[in-house]
Amino acid sequence: MTLTFDTKRALSRTRALALAATSALALGGPAMAQEYDPDAVINIGSLYEPQNLDNTAGAGQGINEAFNGNVYEALFVLTDDGDVEPRLVEVYDISDDGLTYTFTLKPDVTFHSGDPLTAADVKSSIERVTTESSASSRKRTLEVIESVETPDDRTVIVTLKSPSVSLPYNLSYVWIVNDAATDISASEDGTGPYTLQEWRRGSALALEPFEGYWGEKPMNGGVMFQYFTDATAQNNALLTGAVDIITSIQSPDALSIFTDNPDFTVSEGASTTKELMAFNDRVEPFDDPQVRSAIARAVDKEKLLNAIWGDYGMVIGSFVPPTDPWYVDLTDVNAYDPESAREMLAEAGYPDGFSFTLDTPDYDPHPVVAQFLQNELAKVGIEVKINIITANEWYTKIYKAHDFEATLQEHVNHRDIVFYGNPDFYWGYDNPEVVRLIAESENVGSMEEQTEMLTQANRIIAEDAASLWLYLYPQIVVSTSDVTGYPVNGLNSQFFVSGIKKAE
């Protein structure tokens, strides 16, 4: 079937408003009672176009949204409920010492090219993530792997240097790619329910169902991710029927357009997306925890959140959202206190403040957040020079070259406290005790022990003001009311599309 960039949409006239703060699928009552069209192409509006199609090559969060679980699958999957479940694994065993995992692959799984899935594909896929040239943000979590053996086509034996209680979770980030594939930055060869039909850079990405898929067939005739650089344009596309779903609403003002309109369904889920100002902790004055703490105390985060999101979202005191097992409320650490901020700056040797450049991505809401921070920090004598950059520039300048003083970014990943245990990560935070706690938390015998250690690390990171964590985004998905079955939590920015249905 060929997908087209069709903008015609029939909107139903039955009210369906569903707000859910827990994991759930969006279920519009009227559409449930109607037959769905298995050939309907679902148009999805998104602000996050991939930079390329290879998740080990700095593709950005957009590649997870479009491809994770849709085009590519892993040995395990992080569900929209936050559970880790086997995907391409039929069964697996763990040795008594926790050092050897033996995985038996599901039978009769084929890649989109027609090649069968084998253990060799799994081995090469793990090595794609762990190789020196990989830019995967999860590369460090897999350094614990000593070797990967493939005694036969359906058996993969992973031997570890030390026990890793999170290995199945970490393997959910490893896409299984055909080992015959070479450059996948503009193509793909996965095992998922959809194949890539077309990618028009700067415009849209089309997926169509894979006829040879091993699992349950999609409930639609394909999906089209349509990309916008402006949230207002994205909202207008939904209002006019050019798209059926917006994966994440960017402001409460936009939300008000839809909440009282019976043509749309609004669903609120659990978010893992954190807006933060990341300091380059390697450079002065941000190598001083006292300066970082002063900046944290100078910013009224409640006021910022209200300005951006109104009654939605939440202020956070660390990098850890409530969906992570090691979450604790740390908003009292370096809480808003501008007078204290001035005193701390003076103690740190900056009684008259200082100036720095804030590299700011050019898409919403970062420019507005940057202006807010500029105004707040001016009140304590700190001059903020705003430098607007593109997403591509952010990746090369900030993430790769570490050439910055401070930057804005949203981090979408689930359980990503591990980045603060990596001194080589772009923000350069290096606390030996945190590095130890995060590393040793993998060697424990239970999730309870791991949670205790990472809770301790979380508090140290907050007290060090390693970054300035501004707020947790709300996760709000809006669709036309004749569309159901989409995920609402979007953990790690993934957006599973095979269950989406459109009423006839």
C-alpha cells in the first residue's frame, strides 16, 4: 500500500475527554463502539524530526518516537506501563553468579529485507552500541559486557565482567539490526511491524505495515509522522485535520483549544521529559558547586512552570522523575531564595556576578525559557547571553565537542540518572562517590538494593546542583475523537503506533 500526504480528515461529533495521570491507552467511547478502518493511514504531528535514522549516531529523540518498537525491536521492550518484557527473546536464563545470560530467540522472525533473525544479528547489534565510534547515550551502561557468543542461530550467550541487575532493561535500548546492513543513517532493516516507506527530510516520515511481521499485525494501514518546527503550526494542523494526533502538546494555551471541543480527545500520561539548564561542570565558574547552587536558588521554577504550562507539569529538584524507582522529592534542596543566592555568589568570589553564554535550541519552549532565565539571573547580577542554535548544532557543538558554558535541553529518557555517573558525558559532572554508587548499584542482588543506592546518589547530585533542573513536562497527547489505541506515557519518547485505530 502506498501512503500519501493526504490532509483530508473526517472528525466525529461525539464528546470524548479522557484525562489519565496513570499509564493507559487513550480510549474514546464513541470510537470504541464503531468499526475501525484497518486501511486508515494515521497522521501524527511531531516537533521531533530525527537527525538521521541510526540511534547510535546522534539521531535525537525523534528517532525513538518514530522507530523504537515500530521499525526496530530489541531483545526486551520497555512498555508504555514502564515494565520491561521480553520481545525478541523467547526464554532466558541467568547463571547463579549473575555473570552469564543465555537468551533463546523467538523462532521465525524475519527482517524487512527477508533475512531471518539469527544470534549473529544480535551480537553485531550489541557491538554497534558498544563500539568506540558509537554515539549511543546508553553505550556506557553496556560496558559491563565481557563477551557475546553465538553457539547456534537461536542462542545468544552474554558474559558480564560483573553482575548487572539492569541488563534486560539496558538491552531494551539495543535495536536488533540485520548484520548485513551497512549504513542505516538513511535506511533501515529491522524486525518491527512497520517498514520505512519514505523520509522527506524537513517534512515527514512514512511507515507502512510489514506483511511478514512475526507478531500481531498493525490495526491501521500505516502512519505518517509530519514534522513541525513551530508548535502553533502543529496545533493548527490538528485543528484543520491535517494530522490525527499530536504526540506531545507544548503549552497549556494550546491545550485550551482542544479541551472543550468535542471533536478531540485529550489524554494526560506520566512523563519522563525534564527541562534543564545543563552547566559545563568542567569550566569556570560552573566547576564550583557553590556557584551552581546559587544559580539554582536564583530561579523561581514555580513561576517558570506556571508561565510555560499553567497547572500542568511539576517542579523537580533533581534529574529523577516520579516514574523512576529511586525518586524522592528534592525540591527543598537549593530552593528558590535569591538573597541566599547573592550571598553564595559573594562567598564564591563573585560579589558582582559574572556573565556566561547560554546555548539555546531554536525550537519551543527553549527560547522562552532562556529569556526567563536571563531575567531571573539578572536580579542577582548574572548576565546571560543567549545564543540560539539548531538541533544539529547542539549535537555537534554541545554533545560531541563539549564546547559550551551552559545550555538548555530536554532529556526524555527513563532511568537516566546513569548519565551523572559518567564524567565524560557532555555536562562533565564528576563526583567520585556518585560514580561509585551508580556503578556498584548494578552489582547488587536485587532491585531494592539498587534503589537504595541510586536514591543516595540522587540526593548527592541534587546537593551538588550538578545541573539546574527546571521542571518535568506534562505528557499530554491530543487526537481527533475518532482515533484510539495510542500510548499516552511516551517513556523515552517512544510512541508505539501499531495499536492505533481510526473509526470508519
